[in-house]
Amino acid sequence: MADDDYCYLTTTGRRTGRPHRIEIWYAIDGRTVCLLSGGGDSADWVRNLLADPTVSIELDGQLHSGKARVLGGGEAAEQARSLVFDKYQARDNGDLTDWRRRALPVAIDLAT
């Protein structure tokens, strides 16, 4: 799973209540999926999960449920940034350093 390029995150629209699905880069740390929002907390998907943290996420064709949380500062946020950056920097022709620094880290804790 961790080598896949993308996962598919579905949040619930905060205004419409309808599913909102995006394709996004990710990294896995145990039972936690780490994401980075380049749009910070103004990204639609982030605003949706702040309103309702129950999400579904498709990894390698398998659907999982989970609870999302925005990571503030600190060690957990830095770990999420590092995991996603390290996975994609080697695959990308550009420099992702600025994106890593300014992106908002989000964790999805998968249901057991």
C-alpha cells in the first residue's frame, strides 16, 4: 500500500452533506494515514473534515473508515510532513521543500 502514488479520501460536505472525494498523496505510519494540505485549512476537504472528522479512504483498492484530525505543531506534525515528503521527493522532478514546510499535516486514524 505505501508504494501507491495516491489514495482517495472521501469527506462529507459541510454544507451539502454529500460525499466529497479527492485523490491525494499520502504516507502510512502504522494505522495512521498522513496527508499534507497545500491549501492549508482553507482547502475544501480540510474544512469538511473539521466539520465532520468521519471519513473513508481508499488504499490500494480497499475502502477503510477512519477519523481525521489536523495536526498542529509538534512532533506528530513533523513526522507526518517527513513521511509524505520523503515518499514523494524522490519521485518528483521538482523541489518539494517549500510545500513540505508550509503544508498543513492531517492524520487519518483508521478504524480497526
